[in-house]
Amino acid sequence: MARPLRVRPSEPRDKHFEDFPVSINASKDGIYFTTKRASYYPGMRLFVTFPFTSAHDPMNCEYIAEVLRVDEQAKGMFGVAVSLKMTMNYPSGGLPNTTTQG
């Protein structure tokens, strides 16, 4: 399933970046994508917006994810497998927001 996504580190110890790769494969529990960014590592925690169309699209769904595997590929590319741990929000009409509001 080739769909755009936005990926950002969720831990303050990791240098901030925004990556906009395209998924190679996706399931309800995970996503595999390729990127030129070499900063991913197993165990890294991420914010993943999937699918991603624009920053203000109400259909965006953001997840907390963890990198399971990083595969070195040809031409300076990396394959990254992430496990989706928790949904931060749902698109309009979906399930309730799991974030705490106060």
C-alpha cells in the first residue's frame, strides 16, 4: 500500500526532523517504508501520521510507533519497519481521541 506518511521522533534525546516517505507495506499493526534518512535505529520512538496529505487535513491519523528494524538498501536508501503502538487521534467520525484533555 503506497501512501505518504510523516515521521518525527517523539523522544527529546533524538534530534528533531520531519521525514515524508511513502509506505511500501502497511497493516493495522505496522508500516514499512523507505527513506534516505540514516538516523533511524531499532527501539526509536516516533510520531507517525498515516496516511498524510497535509498538516491541516482532519483525516490524518497520528500514531506513536517504535522502529523494529532498519534495512540498509542500495543507493543510500534504508528500509524502516515500525510497529504502531497507540493512536493519538482518529479522523472525523472515528473512535474517540485517546489523548488526555485537561
